[in-house]
Amino acid sequence: MVTRRPTVHLVDDDDDIREAVSLLLITEGITVRAYEDAAGLLQGVTPDDSGCLVLVCGCRTWMG
């Protein structure tokens, strides 16, 4: 049986912030999948994925 590690799904529209937070988490041994926007997240995850979601509530692409 293969044990899957939980993943942090990081959503931020700022490239520099997304890269910095990803690097910080990776250096702590955490698996990270980073997305530029909600659409990327929805395309990148499956029902079988486990982990947590970190997002920026003020993403420019989410404003109406």
C-alpha cells in the first residue's frame, strides 16, 4: 500500500509571493502545489487529493 503525503495547495496571483511561500514550505519538507488562480486550482486537483488549501482572499482575478 502506497502512503500519499498530504499536499498544501497554494493559490496566490502574485508570482513572487507564490514562489516565496512555496519555497518556505518545501524547505520544511511539505509537498506544495501552487496555482496562480482559482481556475488553475480547480483544474489541478482531483477528488482523490488530500491536504489543505492556502489562498489569498484578495486575489485580483477573484474580484467582481
